[in-house]
Amino acid sequence: MIRLRFCALVLLCCWLPALATAANVLDTSHFNDLNSRPASISALRGKVILVNFWATWCAPCRKEMPMLNRLSSEWGRRGIQVVGIALDNKPEVVAFVRQNKIRYPIWLGDDQSMDLLPALGNAAIGLPFTVLLDRQGRQIASWTGQLSEPLLVKALAQYH
């Protein structure tokens, strides 16, 4: 029994710094919105934040965006903020956002933004990649691949 508790304590000590590092990576990262104004996750502290990394050339990313757009409208009044971080070039992103009437904030990633993905738990650097942060900015969930609405609603429901 003591050995089991010791192993659990060792694992906890190993994982806590990794989780703190993941949250700090997003907090210290800087992005620009589509009007070239600086934007940061830390400015949204106090809200539950759903950060979705995507690109216009990514078919699953394009498929999930209407759902994210709808959920952003529905859950925004409950203190939940959706933010898209485009890992793509600005002209294509702007055209896609306008054409699809995306209403939640879309920020542009830069060359270092791809480096964030492994630190956030996406070792394969696959897209789309979504991270859920609690009101204190702690990472509480992440998903690689296209999200289903029921999965996302279930994850958000505890924060409304």
C-alpha cells in the first residue's frame, strides 16, 4: 500500500509541472487578430476558453467550424469563449472567415505557434487541435481531430 501511494505521488509530481508548463506556454504566447492587433489568452482570464488550432487547408478543421461558431454564440453568454488560432496565411484565413461568417475571435499563429502543439499534448502536431482552459487558465482537456458536438457540449456543460 505504501509503495502504491509513493508511486502515485511520484506520478503526480511528474505531471503537475507538465500541466503548468502547458498553460504557461499559451499564457506567454502572443498572437495577432485579423486586424493585426495583438491578442493573448491571458487577456481572457476569468472565462472558460476553448482554443481551437486550425488551418484553411485542413478538411476536418473546416467541417467543425460551423459547430464551433454556433456553440460560441450559445455558450458565450455563460462565460465560455471560443478562440480560433489559424496556422495559415492571413489572406486565406480572412477570406474563409468572411465567407463562412465566423463570429468568434480568430487569431493568426506565427512560425512558433506550431511549437505550442506538443507542449499542449499534441505530439503528432495534428489539426484540428482543441484545448479547454478553466477560468484560471489551467488546461483541463485537449482533443486532436475533429470534435463532435455532443463531446464538446458535455465538456462545456460543467462550466455554464
